Amino acid sequence: MLLISSLLLGAVLGSVLGSFAQATAERWRLQWFCPQEKQRLLEHPETPEVLRVALAAGKLSPWHPARSFCFACGATIRWHENLPLWSAWRQRFRCRHCGASFSRKTLWVEGLHLVVGAGGGAVGALPGAWVGSFGFSFLFIAGYLLVAAAQSHFVRTQSRSSS
């Protein structure tokens, strides 16, 4: 019984941390490496003011704005729309506000974190789930931002050489 509860707790912890890691990586990618996407959100009429202010001030982070939002239209995501994996499936992988499709990458990240958390829970109960999930989340964010930086550099280099 302890193994099953450790697996379940680890899976939930993993998917929640996966959701946070994905949101963190996306926000930092948008803040630092995607000027066109950032500008589109700044100009979109339905982008919430708190998001518009954070983008304009260059202060978009995992903690600001505090609420999750749609990267297509900027609409705030309600708490019950933000449950890892379950909410996306329930909403048919679309934003309730603009109908934009959710990134499948988010589902993969949350799913992989779920598996890592469950594995950590199976191996070392709760401490194993914490260590495995946090370590995996850190490596995911670092790798994701490294790829985003490389893509941004490549795009800038290509645009300079073609002009």
C-alpha cells in the first residue's frame, strides 16, 4: 500500500512540477528570445493588463504574473483549467477563450515529469519523488532555454546575412 501511495504522490508531484517547469521555460523563452511573439501579445486587445505590463517592463517570470495565461491570446487560465494533463484533455487541448490549440510539448513535459515523479516515488518514497522531479525540472528548463537561445541566435544570424 505504501508503494502505491508513493507512486501516486510522486506522479502528482511530478506532473505539477512539470507544469511549472514548462510554464517557467515558456515565460523565460518569451521574455528573452521571442521579440515578435512578445510584441504580438503586447498589441493583442485581449491581453490582460498584468501580462501587458510584465512584458513591457521586461519582468515576465515564473512568478509574475502570478496566474497562468494563454500564449496565443493572453487570457488568464483559471485554477481548474490548470490541472496538469487532466485540464488539457477536458478542454480538448484548446484555450477556452480564443480556441488556440495547446502545445503538445506541454503534455509531453507534464507526462515525462509524471513518470519521473512516479519512478522517484517508487524508488525512494517521497524524498525520491522530490529529488527526481526537481532535478529533472531543472535540467529540462536549462536545456529548453539553451535550445531557445541557440534558435534565437541562428534566426538573428540568418536575418543579418540575408540583408
